[in-house]
Amino acid sequence: MNNNAYTNLMARENLRYAAQTIESMRATNPDAYNALAHKTDLEPSEGEAWKRAADSMYVPYDEELKIVPQDDSFLDREPWDFKNTPSDHYPLLLFYHPLNIYRKQVIKQADVVLAMFLLGDAFSPDAKKRNFEFYDPLTTGDSSLSSCVEAIIAAQIGDMEKAIRYGMAALLMDLADVGGNVKDGCHIASMGGTWMMLAYGLGGMRDDDGMLSFWPRRAPEDNAILRFPLTYRGQMLEVEIGVAKVEYALREGECLVIRHETEEIQLTREQPLAVRPVSRW
């Protein structure tokens, strides 16, 4: 495939981050910058070249559908015949030749959806909704790493039914032996994805702009509570999300500034607790 959207988006992000990093080092720690430049033969002009390359990076976009195609040729392929694919013929790679699969509009895991999670600030809410709704019916979920990311984006666009369904698929991957292969070992990455689904999906946690932020979703069942601790920059924060409210508690540390939806909140040792309502979706 040419111009895979995920690959180009992540390459652009890496180039921008590298350029920002050396600029920061040069301004705040010139000795470390000079040591790095000496060790790697870094030229002073390279950072600007990286930024120009990032700004020129091509990311496919379809004006008619207003989505990001997975790659240059994805929209030219015929959709996979899901209707006539037996339910016991998944994962597809175990029953169909790769050349047959790769010539169709069918994906094991939606990497554009993953890009919308990792680079959340690069996509508007409407763009996330359009892309998710386009790729969702084309995604087989054959990968154990797919469900957790789909759950996160489903929650972010307000589709809580799919968020819970995909979240349960991630949770039960090993508990219910969904793949029939737990005898060979647990799906460790999927287990981590289950935590991500809860914290990033239902908790709405992000750190896109260098500040820890939350846009919680209401608990899916009456009286249900989601509680999780996390350590951020050496300080421990506990988040508890209920049906109507969310509590942020600084358990360890002196001062931590977070964001609840659009509001900045400062938690300190003297005032370690903040309570806010959970918005409806």
C-alpha cells in the first residue's frame, strides 16, 4: 500500500516532536544539546528540515466522504462480502489467502481509529465520528488489540453502546477465552488495553497538550462506580466516576493542575479534592 495514513501521521508527529525536543534542549540545557550534537553529528539546520518535512507530509483525505482513507487505494477496493462469510471463518487469515484479503475493503484493526486516539488533537469531534462510523463495519476485530481502541473512540464520540460492547470484548479476551488460545498464554497487551479502555474511554483521560485532562462518561449502570489511581509526574491522582459526579483526589504530591472538560482544576496538599458533575451523552 502507498501513503498509509497511520504511518504518515505518526511519522509527522515524530518529526515535530524531535524538532521541538532539540529546540527545547538548545534553549534550556545547552550543554546537553552540545553533547547530543557532538555524539550524533547533528547539524543546527536539521531541526528546521524536520519541521518542513512534517509540514509537507501527505495524509490522504477523501473530500466526498470527508474521511481519512487508510491508504491511497483503500477506497478503490471492493468491500469484503461479510454477509456470506461464515461466523466460524474468523480470523480471516486462517481461512482466506492474504492476497484475497488485502484486495478488499476489510481490516483486521482500524489503524486510522488508533491514530485518532494517539493523535486526538489532530482530529475534530466530527471527524472522529465520521471516520469511526466508516471503519467500524469494515473491521473484523480479529486482533486482540482492536477492541480496546475501538471502545475508547466509541466512548469519545458518545456511542456508549459500542463502547461497552467493545470494552467487554477486550475484558473477556482471556477471561472467556474468546480466541480459544489462553492455554498458550495471556494476551498481555490486550489486558493493558482493558485498563486503557476504562481510563481513556469511560474516564475520558487525555494528555494531548501536556496537561492531564478528563472528560468522563456516565457509568453504564445504575450505582456503578469506576475508580482508578494513576501516577503523573511523580504525583498520585485518584479518579472516581459515578453516575452523576466525578471526584479527583490528590493522594500523593504537593500540587497538580488537571483539566475537567474545559475547566482547569488545581489540586494541592491543602485542597486535595475536587468534585464535578458528569455530563450527559
